[in-house]
Amino acid sequence: TFDIEVGYGFSEKLDLVFGARNLFDEQGDLTVDATNGAFDAGAALGLPYSQFNPYGFNGTFFYGKATYDF
């Protein structure tokens, strides 16, 4: 996956950071293809992606973070 994070320090006390995980929205193998016969709780529940999927199942995740030192 491709992750990115950009931050800026506005002062000695205030920092802002914005980022994205899995920016290009990569998807893992479907549960039937990923388990190769091994038990997977996701497959038992009818979920499309394996619990062992390294990309997660929600696609791209954007976030922001602010840090202020008192």
C-alpha cells in the first residue's frame, strides 16, 4: 500500500499533521482465495476479505492530528 503523511509546525507549540493510509485503495484477495483451506473467521461469517488481509477492509483512511504543547 501507499501511505502518506504531511505535517507543519505553526509554532514551537502547535503542530498539525494530515495523512492517508492505503491511498490508492488496494484490496486484498477475497476470503475464498486467501485462506487456501485454512480456517478464517471472516469466511465463516460471510465477510468478503480475510482477517489476515494486510490492507484492511475499509479502503483508504484519511486522518488529521493536532499537537499542542502547554
